[in-house]
Amino acid sequence: MNFIPDNVSQHTNVYDVLKERGFIEQTTDDEAIRELLGKEKIKFYIGFDPTADCLHVGHFMQVIIMMYMQKFGHTPVVLIGGGTGMVGDPSGRTDMRQMMTPETIQNNCDNFKKLFDRFIEFDEEWQYSGNNGVYSPGKENKTPEPGKAVCVNNASWLLPLNYIEFIREIGKHFSVNNMLRAECFKQRMERGLSFLEFNYMLMQSYDFMVMARDFDCKMQFGGNDQWSNVLGGIELTRKACDKQVYGMTFSLLTTSEGKKMGKTQKGALWLNAEKTSPYEFYQYWRNVADADVEKCLRMLTFLPMDEVRKLAALEGQEINKAKEILAYEVTKLVHGEEEAKKAQEGARAAFGGGGSLDNIPKVQKARSDFEGEGIGVVTFIRDLGLVPSNREGFMTIEQGGLKLDGEKVTDKKMMVTVDTFKDGKLLVEKGKKKKLVVELTES
């Protein structure tokens, strides 16, 4: 299943591969980690709290890192946060997360696992069981099959906890003074930090301790915003279990201007085709800034670095070739080759490069609406959601930003009739990036 080609890198140690691709931001011990990953095949984990019913492109960075680790023989432990999701991670937030019901959390956990199955091969027979509290260690039922990942839900050890036991045995290892200096808490002190959220670091640290103790998990990976939580887990594991474990955090996927990537007008850039269509997904990467092409090719594709450098070195109009390859490769990874080809053809058709209009997003409208005098063009584009108001519609036309079948609209009072459509279809373009095909139906 692993999508990574053998020629992705000349390095044989995955540490060097991750460094070469620009992922590694911080580690607890560079030399020790590089040596560990070179001489052993370890279990490592990345945690995913089920804050929505779908993964987004920010999660995809972590998925790609797990794929690299699996490619080089290590065992990914995908930790789904059914327990920590009950509290909510304050890291990187200016307000408290909305509380979710246990049913919503479980539904989100189930959906996460389905998405992980698309990218990572799991040993489905492996199970973790037996943890019924601080004093009752759990165990794995078998050693994971070589080359396969395992999945655990921290609800299995967090929900059975006795609070007094937890505070006595785990809380005693944490200094409140040190916790308040952690970046994840510091930025919340002015607006207010709930005691509920204050527990999150203890819970995530306990996750690492449990997995290190019960099935020899040796490393935690995470986004750079997780550094304080990673350090908490390493220190707790040392104090409570006398075990040496390690941590590594990664650069967040940001633009050259420092803004998080993956934000669209509709919200997050989701990995589920029902929430973000393959065409929209493709277009997002096709339209990244020139300065961001190299980073995206490095981090989100499995093209060899020599090819990445050649593509990133293109200038002027030539850089669009690199963007097209980027968009195709990322869409292929997430949605499959067939959907990537459709999205590419749709984009080429919409932007004048040839291809089939069949792959551009479509809207159906009743033929009867356009018979006789038809509909005013401004009302037409407002109803399609291309502009929020008539005023915006008039301004779009005045500024030359509207085309119908490739022809610029100059008449603000133009009427859209049945005759405007060719073979019952009409390509509508608002600006350079909003394009859709309107199809007439008989009803």
C-alpha cells in the first residue's frame, strides 16, 4: 500500500530523509534519535484528537510522516484521542474548544480510522487491552506484523481512571510553575484558561507513559505547537517508569507569509471528497503562491528531491508547470489517480488549456427559468453564489470580472436566456478562480 517510491531519497536512515524534506523542527536529542532510527525498528506515535468528523490537510502532514516512517520499517502507532477529545487541547488556541458529546466523539473517531486506512496499512489483529487505571498496566495481544501500523484510542486508558489515583500518582510529577511557562498555556492566561484544559498536558503526557510502559513506544511526533506536551510526556515517562523516550516536532504547513495553509473560503481543506471536492482540492494547490511551491513539493509529494529542486527553480510562467505537477501529485495521493486526472482536465478546460468541461463543478438549473425573457445576469450569478449581492455583481461586471463561455460580459442588464446556453451548458467564470458549468434540466 505504501505510496512512496524506492527512489524518493538516497538516504537509508529515515531521520535523514525527514531532515532532507524539511520536516524536522525540534528534537529532544538529534544525535541519539538519528542513531536510534538507524539501528532499530521502533514503535512511535502521533496523536489525533477527533475535533471534527474528517481529517484536513493539516493532519495530512502527520500522515505523510507516518508513511515515511513505515516505509523505512518503523511501526506507526496511530493514537486517536477519544479520551483527550473529551477535554480539548488548548495548544495554539485563543479560546476554549466547543465541548462534544461522547456520541459525536466516537463517530469522529470511527471516521478518522476509515481515512487512515486509505494511507496506512494496519495490523488489524493487534489489540491493546487490560488498562483499568493507574495501577493496572495494559498489554498488547501480539507483536505487530513487520511493516504494519497499529491503532489505539486513549479512551481505553483515560476513561477508566480514578481521579484521586491519577492526581496522586501522575499529578505529583508536574510543577504548576513550569506548566504555566509552557507556550500552550502562556498565550491563554490573559483571556482565561479553564481547569478542564489545564489537565490536558497531564493527560497527553500520561498517554506517552502508558504506551512506553505497556508496549514499548519509544518516540512521540507532533506539530511544533505540541512541544510542551511532548516534553511533559518524556519527563513523566522518565520519572514514573524509568524509561528513556524521545520526541520530535515538525514545522506546521504555513505559507511564505507565515499563515497556515489549508484555509479556503469555505473553511478547512478536507481530505474527504464529500466535504472538499477533488476539483476544489486540486485548484487549491494549483493556485499556491510561487514562493510556496518548493515547500509544498518537498512536504506533500514523494517526488525525489532532485526533481523538486528543478521544478522549484522554474521562473515566470514556467512555474505554473510546477504548480500543476504539485496539484496533480497531492490530489492523486488523497483522492486517487482517476480523480486527479479528472480534476486536472477540468482545470485545464476552465483555464483555457484544453480538456473536458465534464470535470468542472456543475450546477443544474431548470430550463423553464430561462425561457422567454430569461433572468438578469446579475441575479443569475448571485443565485449561483458567485457574488453575495446585486451590488457585488454589478461591480464584478464593471471591473471586467465575469465571463460566459469565455466571453467577457460588459452589459450589466444582459438577460441570460435558453439561447445563451450551448447544448444546454454554460461555462460561468467569475475572476480567475471561480468557475462552474450550469446545465439546463427539463424539470
